[in-house]
Amino acid sequence: MKKLVLIVMGSDSDYPVMEKAVVQLAEFGVGCDVRVCSAHRTPAVAHELASGARQNGYRVVIAAAGMAAHLAGVFAASTTLPVIGVPIASGAMNGVDALYSTVQMPPGIPVATVGIGGSKNAALLAVEMLSIADEGLAEQLNDFKASMAEAVIAKDQKLQGELPTE
Amino acid sequence: MKKLVLIVMGSDSDYPVMEKAVVQLAEFGVGCDVRVCSAHRTPAVAHELASGARQNGYRVVIAAAGMAAHLAGVFAASTTLPVIGVPIASGAMNGVDALYSTVQMPPGIPVATVGIGGSKNAALLAVEMLSIADEGLAEQLNDFKASMAEAVIAKDQKLQGELPTE
Amino acid sequence: MKKLVLIVMGSDSDYPVMEKAVVQLAEFGVGCDVRVCSAHRTPAVAHELASGARQNGYRVVIAAAGMAAHLAGVFAASTTLPVIGVPIASGAMNGVDALYSTVQMPPGIPVATVGIGGSKNAALLAVEMLSIADEGLAEQLNDFKASMAEAVIAKDQKLQGELPTE
Amino acid sequence: MKKLVLIVMGSDSDYPVMEKAVVQLAEFGVGCDVRVCSAHRTPAVAHELASGARQNGYRVVIAAAGMAAHLAGVFAASTTLPVIGVPIASGAMNGVDALYSTVQMPPGIPVATVGIGGSKNAALLAVEMLSIADEGLAEQLNDFKASMAEAVIAKDQKLQGELPTE
Amino acid sequence: MKKLVLIVMGSDSDYPVMEKAVVQLAEFGVGCDVRVCSAHRTPAVAHELASGARQNGYRVVIAAAGMAAHLAGVFAASTTLPVIGVPIASGAMNGVDALYSTVQMPPGIPVATVGIGGSKNAALLAVEMLSIADEGLAEQLNDFKASMAEAVIAKDQKLQGELPTE
Amino acid sequence: MKKLVLIVMGSDSDYPVMEKAVVQLAEFGVGCDVRVCSAHRTPAVAHELASGARQNGYRVVIAAAGMAAHLAGVFAASTTLPVIGVPIASGAMNGVDALYSTVQMPPGIPVATVGIGGSKNAALLAVEMLSIADEGLAEQLNDFKASMAEAVIAKDQKLQGELPTE
Amino acid sequence: MKKLVLIVMGSDSDYPVMEKAVVQLAEFGVGCDVRVCSAHRTPAVAHELASGARQNGYRVVIAAAGMAAHLAGVFAASTTLPVIGVPIASGAMNGVDALYSTVQMPPGIPVATVGIGGSKNAALLAVEMLSIADEGLAEQLNDFKASMAEAVIAKDQKLQGELPTE
Amino acid sequence: MKKLVLIVMGSDSDYPVMEKAVVQLAEFGVGCDVRVCSAHRTPAVAHELASGARQNGYRVVIAAAGMAAHLAGVFAASTTLPVIGVPIASGAMNGVDALYSTVQMPPGIPVATVGIGGSKNAALLAVEMLSIADEGLAEQLNDFKASMAEAVIAKDQKLQGELPTE
């Protein structure tokens, strides 16, 4: 499984959230590396990972951080790969600070931001990006959408069975 | 210029904001179509555009809307292409409503959200996504980053010249 | 009991909240159907339910969803029946995102929004709407208001009995 | 034109916003009375208007107020007709205070809240409510939806004509 | 103990918060009545209590309510006594809605608002108001301030004793 | 005209807002002193004014400040007179910072907070407080309330005259 | 260990948060005094501590408080030493009120604000300030930064070891 | 005038705000360099400036940026000098995003944050930090505080002269 996605997170305490991204990517057969790397504590490591990401074979970066979440922005500054930002809910503001710090990037340096704690959606977005040039992934995404629909329909039918009919 | 990006916006009044995306894409030689299409007023058109987007040759969708901004979500529901959401500042909340309505998508249906009014960044993000499978665009993005850096450095030097040297 | 109200919710996990609406409607003798149906995962089902709602005999729609809550808006786009939106508290923003996504609809497509988690009020609002042409329901609403007042007065008297009279 | 809708507003300075509701109702042939009436300055008038609304022939109430907007709530307390609340943007908080004061009603007393300054949507919501028992209005709403769609499509086509076809 | 303060609250579930006000008033020898009374469920009772408050011997009103907290405003509309509003934290917004609904009153109808859940401060504010014409209460307030200072100083000294002196 | 109210403000630039309080007090025949005095720039002056306020004959303090508005709190710390806080809208947060800084006082030190920029209400609240022991002011407040009601009713009638009667 | 830092907090209940600052300072060999002292309950003590701080040998003040957090501002008003403000999360607003009350100081009286509950960062900021004139501390800060980086790198390596290699 | 302060800003458009800092520093005889330097567009320049700041003779860094303001954080990551962050009001959120992005730093990397647009306070805070080891600056700060107090007192007296003495 070729590792096309680089997942970076500001702290290993973010892993329980980001594990969903790893799992989701794996369901699409997309490999990833997961690295702990801080915009503030290891800026040199972050810069090195970011600036070498494309030539190391990655195609998408997912960056997760909480509070004044700068990690996605730092990566976006040093790679031309698309960077997906995942604001992590932590501290007194429960992720609103991380959302603003991730999404409100100045012109020139975009971060593709998903919802607070949206690690699963980050993985799906990465797969969608990869599907631009990968028909197989496009097919899988179609199947995924279909199975989500089926799951909702099944839940609907289950509920109909449980509700009093009159 | 092949039209790889589909830009949709909820109202033609959003065009002055989105024109920056058109211009930015053109600077990278990336063609786009721009369509007015409302999640609420023309849901059928939106659905048709979204569900046919991939086979019509588009590779990325950019969706811009204000207030309870559902357009990006509606597109994300009906295509497997990556959808970039641009929250538009309008009305009493000045775009915070649009940001929340765009970014806080439920698991399974991601929207790659940029900052409020971030049309230029939406275009750059689209180019980054396309660059996954297009070495030429990757090169251009490198050049773009370099020229942004040069512009900042030039401004810095200009400022040094203007400040009293004491 | 004729089913005049269609309750839709984005996820079966919303049912514990929406059950209060079902119960409240039943107390007025108003029947309802409850459907799980997602604006994003089953847009076709949502569209079909919405566009057929009036001719299927429904008179009011109640739509409940959390986060970037688009369900009420999607229904409002495809039916001319009044649509009541219930923002559900979920995720890091605890329903503020759902409130903004539900209430800040663009001109032309109203959603009658109640408070966050306000399922009981959604049911009462539906009954009020039905009472426009149903004297019996208007009477029942009068009785309901009277019994609410009595309950408050009883609580007041109970409290007077419990407080030290000095 | 029978006056089925009672529009109340906390101040005559709100009339420029609420005039859109009057105009919109008139386009559907729905008459209305517009009254200035304050929850705080003329509570007795408000109570009298509210408690007599149904027997005076009104079928829907629209209440508009800014800041700590209590008017819709005060009406909802004293009538069993559906009350639509329009938060008005005024003062330092630009309507967020009015939105919260209008929508976050306690269980038992619903207010059908539309977006900040959403007077046009308030009118449409009133028409939808009236359409429950008025096939003619239901037809008109269908036509209204169709003409909104046509307007969006026309704007889209106009834009296509203006954009460089390259 | 003459009952100079009327405490009203929207629900008996607010009593655990408001009990602190009762206790605080009692420490100053100020009597009070506590009434459950809803702006929305028993508007007539509220109006009657408010409009008769002064001639029934009350000198200050304290009104506590949550969510779209209208109770203080409704009292302020119908009495010329000073009305102190206590926003109660309840529901998804944890009292921010109640704060805005209480404090942002339109010109002409003031509510003396204390912090969210600030029942103790409401009592002290009532005593301060009563002290305008009651030298004895002014003295007691002086003593209260002194004892608060002493308590802080004692805590400071205790902490000094516990910290390592090194 | 005896000066019963002390108005303090953090900056003379707040005077245009606070002038409304001076005018409103004068209409009730209540005199006031207006002082510029900063919690941060002249803390000693603030402390002296506050701690001497009662014996200098004042009965109520009104304190107005913007941003991290500490002035009301500083006065409340050093007097047992009731202190009314007026949050002033200034700077990037437009008064929300001042509101929170004024109203969220810790237990023991209440500030009677009015809405952002609510100088007129501050004056009325002061008069209400003074009316506790001044029957004449209570009468005037009754008249004031009556004239406010009349003004609203007059505006209502004027509007009725202007609207098309059809 | 010379006591160069004065830590003040509004309540002894803040000590569990501020203890991290004490510990962090101690790791740099910087001594501190910790005082309980309230802007509102013991303003005289606060003023005395603040105005004597420099000549008592302190070089930096750290002030922690919650809600309408005035303590840092009060200290900043009466000393020319740098004052670091730590907003404490408490009450219904969870520290957002304290953040605004601490950081939004008017021109002339700065408070160096750290994040909500950021006691450890307050200590580090104090050490950085002291390092301006203390080469030894500058060295230690370099070591601290290096050890933080090493800790992140170690966590990264540990994670690599735990993740499935394929 | 030795240049002890390094002012960096994300864009030359921030200079009108930051000029106040330059002027304020000059009034204390403290020299500074002003550099345009972007966390995202010129990360290498930022890193170089930051990591060399101390040995280049700077003693304090002031970093100003808007939106997802990472500049202060990036500097704090690469220097052990104290870094003062100035959130700039720009874009749809008017500086709240910049405030959160600047102040909510993770443990280990403090930024001394001043209010939105608080460039003058940033300069004063820098002078306070420098005064730790510079008696002369401490004296000047005392004089500055005294002159601020005098200015307020003068404004107060001017106002007394202008108000009607009755």
C-alpha cells in the first residue's frame, strides 16, 4: 500500500481523533504515514517534512492541531501539495479557536479546512483529491456514497419497524 | 484551455468576490465554468450539475454561498469530486453563519472550506489538487510561492528605504 | 389518526430528542410519520419526500439536524408546506452551528426555526399551524395553555408552602 | 383583501424592513394589518392585540423587534395562532441578541423564527401556513418557486453570455 | 422581617440558584417573597405581580430566567421599581442567550443585569439599592465588604503558610 | 437640583453617549456630576471618588467604559452605593468585550449592567433606585411610562393613517 | 532563590491552575511569591502590592483571574513592571469573559495576556522577560526549547513503532 | 539609538497600525527595526529573523498579523526572546480570529498578546520588559504614567468647565 497521504498532528494526544482518518484511508486502500510534529516545538522538523512531502511521494497532507492551530498553515507555507486542516477540540474554547486559526488563512496560502474534529472527513477529502487522477478511487467513492445511503435507508426502515404503527 | 474547475455560486451578486478565483485559475492556465445555481431556488439544477460534474470533465468544484450556505454541501452530496466551499460575507452575521454552515459538515460528506470570502485561496487550492497529477502545475505553484516570497521581500525592502534610518 | 406531520431527521441518533415531538403531537391527536433521511447521504430520498409531502397528505414538515444542518433547508427548497427546523446540539459547537445553518436562510426559502433541541416546541408550532383551519385544535391549544399556566401556579403554591414563612 | 396576517413591530423605525413583508404578502393577495406595539412600552396593547388576534380574524402573527426582542414571545404567550419572529439588526450586536431572544423560547411557547432581518421570508412562511388550508395559495407558492428558479436560471444564462468564452 | 424584595423566577427548577439570593438577603435582615411566575406561561400573573409590586410594599424586584429570558423585561415593563435580572445558565447556550435577552433592553425600560447565575450579586445589589435610604443597611454593607476583604486576606495568609518558604 | 448621581466615564470621548443620561436625569429633576476618571490611568482618583461617593451625597453611581471595561467594577469595589455599568461600544469588538467585563462580576461585588451604549437606561435605572424612597420620583416614573406608551400608540396611529387602507 | 516574580490570583481556588506556573518557574531557578488578592474584595491590598512591586524586588507580575477578570489590569495600572495576565476558565462562559477582560486593555496600560488557563506559558513568558538581562536564563530557555523538541521527536518515534508498518 | 525591538508584520498594509508602536518606542528613546515578513509567504525569512534575533541585539520582538495570525507564534517558536503579539483587525471577523490565533498558544511557546490593534500597548509592554534591567526606562515609565494621569485629570477639569453648573 503506497503511502500517498501524510498525516501530521501537533501532539500524540490527537491520535485517538486522527486514527479515524487512518482507518478510513485504509478502507480505500490508501496508505499513510502518521507523524507527530509541532509547528512550535519542532518547527525545523515541520519545515523539513513539509518541503520534502511531494518528492517523498505524498500527494496530500492532513494536519491536525488544537488551540492556536498553526500546523496546517505551516505545512501549507512549505509545500505545494494540498493541505487539509483538522481543527481539534481542546482547551476552554473547545475548538473554535482552532477552527479560526486553521481556516482564516491569508490570500496565497490555502488550507482545506474540515469541521472541528472532522478526521474522517479529512480522509475522505484526501481520497476525493486522489480520485482526480485515479478512476479506481472514484469508483470506490461512488460505492462509499451508495453504502452510506443504504445505511441511512436501513436505519429509516428499522425505525419504521419500531415505531407504533398507529 | 480545458475547463477543469466548476465554480458555482448561490447568487450572481457573489460574482465580484468569485471573479478573483477565475482570474487566479487563469493565471495557472486552468479553465473554469462559472454557474449561478442555488441550493434552495434551483435544487434540481444544482443536483444535475453536481452529479454530472465528473463525467463532464470537471476535476474540482468550488461552491460559494452566504448566510445558511448549503450550496457546497449540496454539491458534496452529489459528486465524488472534491468540493471547495467559500463562505461569503453577507447579511447581519458577516459570514460567520456561512462559515459554520459550510465547514461543519457531518461525517461522510466533506467540504474543503477556505476562509470567509477566500475566493483566491479556493482557486489556489483547486490548482494544488490538480497538481497531484500534473507536474506542470506543481512547477507553476512553486513559481507562484517564490514570487509571493519575492513580493513580500520587495515590500520589506521598500519599507526599509522609507523608514527614517536615524 | 391521520398523519398530518412529517418529521424528518438527519440521523436515528436524533430520535431521543425528536421523540418529544411525537409525544406532544399525539397529545393533540395529531399523527405523524418519522423518517430518517439525510440531506447529504440520501439527497434523492430527501428530495422525493419533500416534493411529494403535500400530495401525500402531510400539512407540516419538521426537520431536525445537527452541525451544518441543511435538512430543513433542503426540504424547504422542495415543498410549499411550512417547514419547521430544529437545530440539534451535537459536536464541538453544541448546536450554534446548527442554529445558524437552519435559521439564516436566504430570501425566498423560509424555515420556521425553533430553539436548539426545541422538539417539543416544534410540535406545538405544527399544531398551531394546523389550528389555522381546525377549530378543534385551537380549542385544545387553549386548554394546553391553561394547563401550562395551572402547572406554573401549582409549582408556585408548592414553593410557597415549602419556604419558611418566617 | 381579507386581513389574515397581523404584523406587529416594536418601533416604527422597523417599518422599512417590514415593508418587504407587506409587499410580499400583497403579491399573494394576502392582506395584513401593521401595528406598532411594544412588549415593554405598551404591554397592555400587546396583550390585547395578541389575545384577540384569532377572533379578530387573523390567522398568523408576524412580530419584529430588535435587541432583547421580546415582542414575538409576548405574542406567543397570549395567542394560539402561530407567531413568526423576525429578529431586527440594531444596536451594537447587529441582531445576534435579537435572534437569541426570539428563537430560544422555553418549552411550551414556540416562536417560528426566521433569519435576522428576514421580513420577506416571514411573509412567505405566513403564506405557507395559510396554504395548509388554501389550495389557491399552494398553487401560487408553486408558481413563486418556479419563478424564483427561472430568475436564477436567467441570471446564470446572462452570466454565461458575459463571461469570456475563450 | 418586612418583605422588601420580590424574587420571581421562570421555573421552580431555578430555585437552587436563587436560594443563594434568599440566604444573602436574610443575612442583611431583608425579607423577600419568592414566586414562580412565567413571562410566557402565566403572563397575567406576571403582569399582576409586577404592576402591584410597589403598592404591595416591595422595593426591588429580582427576576431570574433562562434561554430567551423575558421575565425581567416583562416586570420592568409593568413596574417603576428597579428590576434586577439574573440570566440563568440552561440549555445549549449555557446562559449567553439569557444574558443577551436580559441586558439588551431597548431605551426606556432598563433591567439591572448581573452575571450569568449571579443570584448572590443580585441580592447584594438589592441591598445596595435599599441602602440608599437605609443607613443601617449601608453600615451592614460596609461590614460585609470588610469581612470579604478579611476572608481574602485570611486565605492569602493560609496560602503563605502552606507554600514552601524555602 | 441636588446632585444625587455620580456619572464617571473612562474617557471624555464617551461623553456624547453619556450626555443622554445627563439629559434624562435632568428631565426627572435629578442632578448629577460627570467626571472623567480612568480605572487604569487615574486609579487613585477613581478610588477616592468611589470611596467618598456616599458621604459626598451621591446615592447612585453610573460608570461607563469601553473595551476591558473595569471602571464600574473598580467603583463597585470601593463604595456600597449601587453602581450601574454602561458598556461602551468601541474598538474591534464593538462593546461585547465591555459587556462581559462589566457584567460578569465575581460574587460579592455586583454591577447593575445595562445594554451596550445604554446610557438613557442607566439614567432611568438610577431614577428607579432613587424612587425607592422618593414618592415624587415614583409618580414621575409612572408618568414617563404613560408618555412612552402614548408615543408608541401615536406612532401606531400615524402608521395606520399612512398605510393604504385599501 | 531570589523571588523575582510576583504571582497574584483573585481566589485561592485558582491555585491548582497557577501551581503549574510556580513549578515551571522553579525549574528555571526563578523564585516567586504567590498571593491571593482581589481587585474587588481587597483593592487596597492589590494597589499596595502593585505599587510596591518593583521596589520590593519583583521584576515581573503574573495576575490570574476569572470572569470579569480585572486583577491584571489593576496591577498594570499601578506598576511599571510588565504584568502577565492569565484568564481563568470559570463560570458559564468558560474563560472567554476573562480573556476579553484581560486582553482588551485601553491604550497606555498593557497586559501581556496568555491563553485561557495558560499558567505554564505565563511562567515561561516571565522567564523570557527576565532573560533579556540574564544570559543564564537565555541558555536555559534554549535547553528548554531543545528538550521540548526532543520530547516531540520521541513521541513521534514511539508512535512510528506502534503503528502497523504495513 | 540602539535597536532593541524588532517589529515584524505580516503585510506592509499593517504599517499604519504599527507606526504607533514605532512612535511610542521612540518617545522612550528605544530604537526598533520594522520588517515585513510573512509566516506563510516567507517562512524562511521569518525563521532566520527569529532565530537570529537575540544575537542580532534585539531584546523584544513585536509581531503583528491579521486573520489566522501565525506570525507571533512562528517567532515564538524560534527565539527565546519575549514575543509580543498584536492581533490586527482585518477581514470579515474584524480581528477576533487574529486574537484567538495569537493568544491561544499551546503550553511551552508563550506569546504576550495585547488587544486587537493594540500597537501602542505593544510598544509600552516592550518598554516595561526592557525596564526590568534599565532603571532609566523605569523612571520614564513612571513619568509616562504620571502624564497619562495628568491628561485624564485635565480632561476632567475641562469637562467640569464646560458642563452647565446649574
